[in-house]
Amino acid sequence: MAGWQGKSKGTTLGYRIFVFVLRKFGVLPAYFMLRFVALYYIIFSPATTRNIYRYFQSGLGYGSLKSIVSTYNNYYLFGQAIIDKVVIMSDFPNKFTFHFDGEENLKEIVAQNRGGLLLSSHIGNWEIAGHLLNRLETRINLVMFDAEHEQIREYLSSVTGGRNLNVILIKDDLSHIYEINDAFLKNELICMHSDRYIKGNRTITAEFLGSPAKFPAGPFVLASTFRVPVSYVYAMKETKYHYHFSASRAIAYVGQNRDTVMKNMLADYVTEMERKVKAYPEQWYNYYNFWQN
């Protein structure tokens, strides 16, 4: 994956400006500012713009004009996702509401007392999904690349209080595997994205939106190694102030060899991911050529 190096765009100053606006004026003025930020990225981030446009045109079969409009909306909604994350996790006054679909599936995982693996994609608002998981009576661990520059991550942590989620960073020395193992032993939940990988890491291939695409092998190896129940979770924005949280029925991929577990689990994951992408096409925040070999 030459186009994604595990880091997000943005500056600490940009985040500070938006947090200031949120505190002084509220969500809607911050959304208004995003209109211009989205236009800026369309013009001055040609590589990511080209990749999003290609996704709409080739992956979803949109025409040229619809692809352009959808590309702009994608940037705009991504900015909203960041703002909404800060507002909700910082307990700023807000009008956000949530619908929970499948929460009983996650409670069933916790009741089994052997931990669980929750997989998602860069679709919707993952941080809000993790925040909502605090309704469960267990610790939540978010496994991720260090996708934000250190200063940005520290600033956002100071704004949100650094609470709600325990973050396990993926490291070259594989020490994160021991942290994940400890979490499972404590009946905690591990949450991961499974639609991006760093170049050089092991991958597995499946057809996605009609073309072969590579997915990181790590999450599927975890499921085959620890044999914990798996659920696919998402938090999608449906209106200006409303999110729909969903969690699929828990599946324990047991009684199968490793290759079979990974193959079956990847098929289930891709099916769920395609369903979400088609239902919320402008909320897949993918900024590299997903189908590039």
C-alpha cells in the first residue's frame, strides 16, 4: 500500500481552531468552516482526491459529476466525523442522538467471559462507536496504527480527557500482541479496523466491489489464534445530529483450521463492509488506491 503510511493529515493548529469554534459558537459554525476546508483538500490534496474520485466512479459506477460531488461530500463528512468525535467525547453541550442496533450481541460476547474481537472499517465514525461501547460492562481496547501525529494525538487527548478507550498501538516489535492476549484473558473487547495495511505487512485478498483488494491479515490471524467470538460493528451518521450504531451477531470461528477460519471470516467481513459502503457511500474515508496491488 504505497498510498497510505499509517498517518492522518491535519495540523495541531487546525484542530485548535475548530475546538475554539466549538467551545465558543457550537457545532453548526464549525460545520460551516468545514465547507471551505473540504474545498481546500479537493484542490490541494490531488492524490487523495484522485483516489476518492476513482472509488466513486470505478467502485460504485457513478458518473463524472456525481463522483465529483460525492468526493466533496466525503471530505465534508470526514471533517464532521472529527468534530463530532471531539464534541461527544469531550462532553460539550450537544444535540446528538443514537440508535443502538445489536447491542445484545455484544452483551452476549461479554457474558461468555473469554473476551471478544470487534472488527470495523474506516466507515462512519469509529471513535464514536468505541465511545458508545462504554455501555458494556467491560474494558474496551482500540488497536490502531499511530495514525495521528504525536502533537495532534496529545492535543486531542487533552481535549477529550484521554478517557473512554484504552488504545493499543501496533508496534514493530509485536509487543501489542501480548497486550491483546492479556485483554482477552481479562474478558475485555479488542476493537480493530481491518481495511488498511502498511506496506510490507502480510495481507489476504478478496473481491471487494467487483475487483480484487488486499486486506491486512492481522485481525484474521488474531481470530484464528485466540478463537474468541467476533462481531462487526459500525457507527454511521444518518442525519446532522443522529448516529446509528450496529453490531452483527457474534460468530465463534472454532472447529476449523487457521486457513479456513481466515477465509470464512474475511468473506463475512467483506460482505458486511460492502453492505455498509453501499448504504453510506460517502462515509468510507479511504484516501489511497484500495485496489492497487
